Amino acid sequence: MNIFRFAGDMTHLLSILVLLLKIYATKSCSGISLKTQELYALVFVTRYLDLFTDFISVYNTVMKLVFIGSSLAIVWCMRWHRAVKRSYDRELDTFRHYLVIAASLVLALLVHEKFTFQEPRLGRPPDLSSSNYFCMPDFHPSKPTPPRCRHPLLHHHLQLHLRR
């Protein structure tokens, strides 16, 4: 196994755990972009379509399931957890993420090696890391963020997540 991949996976896993612990400990998702989390969940679900057809290793399969499950858990908490969803401020999360999804879909259909169900993956055109584009709602300067939404753990989560 490649040590750099392992380090990247563990760093990414740590960033997800930090975010989930922050949400559960404070029962709040203020300062977190639901649109970004939905885009990450979309990236993982589409990136790991080979999960059900190609077996590489137990580690690879487990990590794929953990990344998909944790992303969906964050989205679930922000959308449907009674205490957490009240703290989500839709007014601050104004990025038009459907434009990024549409652009990724067009690129995935135009730029691919072979045209199969798994190859033109939504959100993952070759030579482009869609994760870097899907974090754009976090940087979208639509409105100034009030001081109550700035959280140091979120900054660290974003930095760890972007290194992946």
C-alpha cells in the first residue's frame, strides 16, 4: 500500500470525525454549508460506483463505505436531525451548486476514456479533482459571514478535506 494514500485517507477520516463530533457535541451546524456536504456526498457516491463490481482490497472497500456513509451522515444530520437542522441558516448558503453539478455532468459526458455506466462519473472528469470545485460554496462570497458562524474547527476540517 502507498504510504501517501494511507496518510491522505487517515487525514480525511480525521477531518470527517472532527466535523461529526462538532455537530454532535454542539447540536449545531452553524457555519457549515449543506450544499458543500451534499456535493461531497455526490462525489463519493459517483466516484465509488465500482464498489459493487470491482474488488480491490478489504481496506479499499471499507474506506469507500466509510467515506460514503460519513458524508451521508453529515447530510442527514443537517437536513433531518431535529436539533441540528434548526441551526442551519439557508440565507447564508446561497451558492448555486446546481451549476457545478451541471458543468461536471457535461464534462463527464464529454471527457472520458470509454462510455460505460462507471466511466463518465458525474463530478469526476479526468484530470480535474471535483472535490476542489465542490467546496466552492464554502468560499462563495455572497454575504458576509456573521461572527457567530465562524468556527475554528470548521476551518481545520476544510483544510484537512482539501488536502485529500
